[in-house]
Amino acid sequence: MGVKERGTGGGKKRKRKGDHPLPKQHEQMKKLAGTNGSIDLELLDCTICMNPLRPPIFQCAVGHVICASCHDSLPNKDNCHTCKTTGGYNRCVALEKILESFCVPCSNAEYGCAAKMRYHEVEKHGKSCLHAPCSCPETGCGFTGSTVKLLAHLTGDHKWRSKEIKYNVKFTLQVQEGIRVLHSRDGVPLFLVKFTLSPPLGNVAFFLCVDPHATAKRKFKCHLGSSCLATGRQQSLDFQVRSTTLSDGLPPMEDGDCSLFPSSTSSISVSIMEIEQKHFRQSLLPYVPYVAAR
Ligand SMILES: [Zn+2]
Ligand SMILES: [Zn+2]
Ligand SMILES: [Zn+2]
Ligand SMILES: [Zn+2]
């Protein structure tokens, strides 16, 4: 763990009242100064909200540390929230300095992320880390990895067909039973399209976005067009593509994820575009299943 030693006192040891100098922080500093650099990271969490501490940090006379936000919202700042000691809270500059100099690896280090960051930045980084894992949806396969590695796995180990796409640019997909992987040049995120051919009822195209940050900021919509060779009838549909990490395998189809079109359709035109955040709540066109003309 990237721990830079700066010495624990820096020549400016602060004398405290009483003989109980911050037992918890003292323990933290001893661990930090150790040669293996290990530390119980929970010790760096606010004792009230349990979120990672970031400067400014406040402590009671005994050494219970809290974050600035909790300090601000305490109705009574004269007594420690934990031990009720009087005297209020003061800044804990020593721990602030440690936190500023202490770097931890990304929680996705095992998936190839080499980023290191301050402890309180871990969560923010994790929400957009390109190495965050998704799962292989093949039954019995336990592969997990970044979308780039998952793409290589799906096409290499499972021989899934893939296609590189550009956002907002129309492309054609041949209608063939099975799953195709669509990916942009950077491979983040992936899209799966599963065709299910059920003549004479029609063919279904089911779209999913494979995104390790499935609940986060990026959302996509799909514009899909088809024309029936037999009747010449054209159909187009816009829908938001559901995002998943595939941690529970391939989810079942839902109305709104898929489009039904006539069995005689041999190809569909597709374009995928990112939805601007300000439009997240705007409803897309309702799903209208195609009913084959008789
Ligand atoms: Zn807090
Ligand atoms: Zn206390
Ligand atoms: Zn990372
Ligand atoms: Zn697999």
C-alpha cells in the first residue's frame, strides 16, 4: 500500500491535556509507520456516518473523530457524540495530514486497475473505474472482468459474434438466432442483442447494455428500424436499453427491452445513442409490438 512515511511527529508534537493522547489515532499512526504499510481502513471512517474521513476532521479530547459534515450537523457540539466528554471538538491536523499522504489502490486492482488514490476518493473513482467487473452470462462460466476483457472472453472463449459500432451511426444487423456483442472502439460499455426467431409469430430482438456501473450516469437508447419483405410495411421503435452487470446472468426479456418484427425480416437497422442526463426522466416512446398483417 502506498504509504509515504513522514515521521509521526514532524518535530511539532502537540501536547494534549491529560495522559490519554488519542488512543485510536495513535494506533492508526503506529500501523501506518509499519514496514508493511497495512492499516485497518475502517479506522479511517467517521464514527458517526461511517463514511471515509476527509479533511477537515474533528476530534473530541479523547480522540473520537468525525467528519466536517457530521460536526456541522451536531445539535450539541460541547459534548462528544460518542463518549460525552465535554470540551467540544477540535481539528485533528495529524490525521488530516496522514489522510492527505496515504494512498490506497483501487478496489478493482485485481481486475487490472493500477490507480491509487486517497482513501476518501475510492468511492468516487469506483463509480467510473474502467476496470470494474461484469460477469459472463454463459451458464456455468464464472468469468468476471472489465467489459474490455469480457468482450475478449465472449468472442474468444465462447465464439460469440461481435460487431464494432459507433454511437449515433446507423448499422445493419442480420437477423440470426443467438446473441451478438456490440461494442464501441473503447469497449465500454458492451451491448448484447439477442435474436429469438419464433415463426410464424415473428422475430424478437432483445437489447441489453453491459455496464459495470449499471445504476450510474450513462444510459443509452436504441433506435431500431425494420421493413417486412412480404408486406413492405416499415416499423421503427425507440427504447431505452436496460443496463446490467450480468451478475445474475442474462436477465429475462421485458416489454421495452425488445422489439417484435415479422418473421420475413432478414435484417434490421439499429443505432445506439447515449441519453443526455437531463433527459433521463423523459419517457421514451411506448413499446408497441408489431402485429403481423394477415
Ligand atoms: Zn460523518
Ligand atoms: Zn469522544
Ligand atoms: Zn480503478
Ligand atoms: Zn464465459
